[in-house]
Amino acid sequence: MTAIPASRFRAPAIPRRMILPGVLLAALIVIPFAAPLITEANPIQISVRERLAPPSWEHWLGQDEFGRDRLARVLHGGQVSLMVAFLSTTLACLVGTLFGLIGAYFRGPFQFLTTRLSDVVLCFPPILLALLVVTLFGPGTVTLVAVLSILYFPAFSRIAFSEALRVSALDFVEASRALGTPSRRIVFGTILPNIAGPVSVQYSLTAAAAITIESGLSFLGLGVVPPAPSWGQMIRGARQFMNQDPLGILIPCVALTLTIYAINFFCDRLRDTLDPKGNGGGKDTTSQPTSDGQGGGAAGDVVAEVRNLRLDIPRPGQPVPVIEDVSLTLRANQCTALVGESGSGKSLSALALMGLLPGAIRQSAGTLTLRRKSGEMVDMGRLTPKQLEDVRGNDVAMIFQEPMTSLNPVHKVGAQMVEAILAHRPMPKAEARAQAIRLLTLVGINEAERRFNGYPHEMSGGMRQRVMIAMALTCEPRLLIADEPTTALDVTIQAEIIELLQKLRTDYADGLSLLFISHNLGVVAEIADRVAVMYSGQVVEEGPAKQILTDPHHPYTRALLESMPSSHEEAHSTRGDRLQAVEGTPPLPGRRPSGCTFRDRCPIALASCALDRPPLFGGSDRHVRCFRAPEATQEAA
């Protein structure tokens, strides 16, 4: 049997910034519970003849108003105060954070329950509620833990809810959903680590407040039941003799102050440590090697098909359509490009195909069929959330526009890739790690093993995008959706990413279909086999890329091409030549005009364009939504 190197089991190094606060907090927690090793004195044994005795070799901190050993009482009292504070704070943190996470991620009735329950508890002033409960149920440690837990869970719930709501809207959460990660793993593995900083700070504040309230209630005689010691009781007893024996009130006050400081110090450093960007390190701008490859590939079987898709925003009276009558056919070994201005519906159509529509948008018509690896055709619009998790990442994956926001900043790149692999393919972690490193090498990342253990902020933009491509390929999906993957990159890196996608598409064993979303027709010309032009939620022209880009039939497509700089125009730009702009702006979904939605911006519009909305004219290979297109003229003839 092959021996496994001991280095494989090396414990994670403790950050240097955590050593001092960790040691300080550990000492203040361990020392009270080590009381039997420090002193043999009984904290409740009375010696009236030695009342208020000064410190001695036998009693290092002297004796209190009843002659009890003050060192033993402060140590045993610390046990009670710390136990009550940490038990109640931990319970409040667990319950409150769980409520906040569930409410923020699942929304609906979960959000209502989370917010309303927190509001009910927050209606009562904390100290008054604590006094009421303790008065009703009697003082004691169990009562204190229960009441403090109830008091403080709304604070954790609200912080977790607001932070989780913010994190849930970020791209890397959407990317996790696109990879088919189960909801529980997104909530606890993706969102929770990103809100750990604020929650840890709240934990420190709550623990300190719990110690203070416990001491205050004990001071009032409503906390720990005598003769059990507590810091609050010590302050209460020493108050009457503070002029004669100031040491009696000073000792428990110092113990309270040091403990609260140690907790705050530790949690502040923990908050900084949980943010990997605070650990130093800079962005690696090492240039990436280019990948050789060429586009093309014969059209194969249908991988996905969108038919007559309509997406609405529900409104009282009549819903507002945002996507209308969109149809696409995506084939293996073929790249279909979706182009158009911002807001034309490109990304929304892709999200519908992924089953990732925002909650405010509903699919009201059409079908979104996808061929799984088994050959089964499924309608993405009819699958349950659990079924969608199984399909996403496994059969269809998505690359988002900005790689920095698509990668989880608090997890290492390798951990995120392994999670994506294990979400669909149960296997040993060592095997998943090897596969992840192989994929990083495949997408052209140098020193893949070292990058596997790095954080996203330690990589350049091009490297992060390559990581996103590798993550999308972890389970070898048949359909890859790339949502403007080169927009945030410089021209050189753009070319490398395009070449990489071309190479992957042609080398893919099972025939990879690529849906490429972009507004850059120059990039589209390099990678696309077919082009679908979208405007105002509709496909206005669709066909082979070469035909669309060299002989556009729709006036909107023609305007997009004329607004692009050509080599001739670039050569004469010094003479002040200006590019032609598309006049006007796209209409909002709720204010689309009757008839053709492009007519107000169209230079060749007819009067009839305001009356009827043009259908898609053309044959099996090319379609145009325009009454003046050659296809429409042929059909009319």
C-alpha cells in the first residue's frame, strides 16, 4: 500500500494576526475553568473573623465582606458569567443567522416569518424584557440563558438577512446556481462564509452585552442564585465597602473589562481574517499563453431549443411582456451568437434557458427544451427546483460577464471547483482535486496546482475568466452559455479567451454547443456560426453568421454594423470622420409602440409598420422580422 506523505495532512496555518487575540481570549476563558488548579479555596466558605482581609500568601486577592476567598470567587464567578454569555450568544447566533439566511434566500413566507418575528421581539426593551421573564420564572442560570437567547436572536436575524440579501444578488451566487449547486450548499457554503464577518462582529458585541446584562441582573439579585458566585454579585457585595476596601469592587470590574475587551479584540481580528483581501497579496498580472484552435465544426443534433418564448412581469390588470416570441435552435459543435443593445433581452433569454429567471419575471408561453446527456429532452420551464439543480452544471453551464464577481471571494479557486464537481459527481476529494487541476491546465493556466490554492483576487482578469470557463466545464456539459465573457478584459486577453472557446468547442468529445452573448459584432464575427439579433425583447434577424454580417436584411442589424468602426474608417479617423449612430433609444417593455417596435428609429419605416407587428419572414435557414426585407417581398410575391 502506497504511503501518503505526511505533508498531505498538514494543519492549516493560523494567521499571524489571530495569534495575540486568540491567546488572550483563550487565557481569559481557560483560567476561570482552571480554578481548581490555581487555588484550593472554596468560593462559598465563610470566615467572619477574616472579613475584608487584605491579600496574603494564602489568599492572593484577599477576602470579601463574608471572609470568602476573593480569587476563588472571581474565578468561579467567571465560569458562570462566561457560560451564560457564550451559551446564550451561541444559541442566538445559530437561530438568528439561520432565520436570516433562509428568509433572504428563499424569500416569500420565509422572509415574512423572519422579519415579523424579529420585529415582535424588538418591540420590547431588552433589559425590561429580561427583568420581566426573570421575575416570572425566577432567577437562575437556565432562565438567564433562555431569556438572553430570545433577546439577541433578532439582531443576528436582521444582520444575516440584510447581508445575505446583498450577497444573494451577486454574480458568484448566480454562478453557483448555474452550476447546479444545491440550495443548502449555496446557503451554507457560499452565502454564509460571505456574511461571516458582520456576524462575527455582532457575536462579539452580543457576548459582551450578555456578560454585562448577566452581571447587571446578578447585581440586582435577579441573576445567579446565591451562594453561587458571579461578578455581578461580587460588585453588589463590595459596593457597601468600597471606601474601606476598594480592591473588592475593582477586581470584578477589571475581570469584566478584560473579558469584554478580549472578545471584541478577537472578533475584530477574525472579521479582518475572514476577508482574504485583507491578507495581503496582489493581483497577479502574469500574461497567459494563447491557445491555438480554429472555429467551425459541422452542425450536429439539437442540444437545446427555444420556441415562442414569452416572459412577463406580473402587473395588476395586464402583465408587461419583456420577452416576446423568441425562438432559437442550438446544435452540437455550433456557436450561436445573441447580439443587440443593452436591454434587448439577450441575457434574460439565456437565464430562462438556465432556469434562473429573477423572481419578478414569469414564463407565460413557449418552451425551453434541453437535451440531457442521456438523450432525454426536458422542458426547463417545467422542472422542479431540485431537478433544475441536477441539470444545471451537469448538462448546461454558464460563464458570466465579470469573473471577479462570479467567483466567491472568500473561498479558494480550487475549493470552488471541487464543490462544483462534487455537486454532480460523488467521488473522493483527491480525485475531484486532480480533475480540477487538469481543467485549469486545459484552459491554459500556468502552474495550475499553485493557482488551485489561490484566491480570486490574486489572479488577473484573464486568469479569472479562464477559471470560470474551467468551472463551467467541470461536469462536461453539452451546452455552454457565455454571457459577454470578454467585455471586462483588454483586447489581447479577449483574443485569447475567444481562441480558447474556439478550441474547446472543436475539441469537445461529445459535441459542445456554445451560446455566445455579446454586443461586439467584431468578436461575434470571429467565433459565431449563426447569429440571432435581438431588439426590444424579440429576435429581429437570425441566420448564418457570414450572411448576417455581410448582407444584413433588417434595418436594425444594418445600423449595428454601420456603427462599428471598420479598418477603412479607422484609417481615416484623423480627418474627423464620425461613426453612424443608431438614432433614438429602445422603448421600455411597458411602452413599446404598436406594430414594429423598431419603427420609431427605422429610416425606411412605412406607414403600415405602425399597424401590424411583422412576423418572422424567411425559410429554414434565415429569418427576418421586417416588412421591407427581401424575404417578406418574396413571400408577398
